[in-house]
Amino acid sequence: MILDRTPLNLNEVEKTIKNIPENQKKEGIENYLKKFLKTKNEQAKKIKESMEKLDLLKVKREHIVKIIDLLPSDASDLNKIFSDISLNEDETNKILEIVKNNK
């Protein structure tokens, strides 16, 4: 049953599934997380807080989640996340600086 449609980064998913009883689906999710989880909880929190402090209107919760999960290292990687909108150079540099400082 869907209770909420809030985008979650992989760290938040990891916390959420701890409350689910063991089954085959949970095992599949855990295997996926082991393969693709790149950040620690502290890193994810710092990036999220820093992104929210920027208060950029173009940056939505979905974008922040993808930035945390993918940790873009340059403007081309970041533009793949923001395919629906375009960021100016200043916005791009601020976001990349946050990611760089929290790696």
C-alpha cells in the first residue's frame, strides 16, 4: 500500500526497509542498495541540508535525491539530472561545490 509519494534517496530507503519483515523483496532491495549506495548517512544529510540552504527555485526534491544518489562530478553529469530544466553556470558551480565538499 502506498502511504506517501515522497522521493527518497538510497540512504533513506535503507533506513525505511529496516522496519520491513524479511522476505524475498526486501532481500532484492538490500542487494540493490549494496551495489549502488555511494554515500554514508552523514554525507547524504549534509548534501541535502546544503542543497536546501541554496534555496534555488529550479531545484526540486527529486533533483536533490538524484544528486545524493549519483554524486555528479562535473557539469555534464549534473545536466543529466536536470534534463527537464537548464541551470545557469553559477547554479551549476554551487551544486558541484556542495557535492565536492561532501564526498
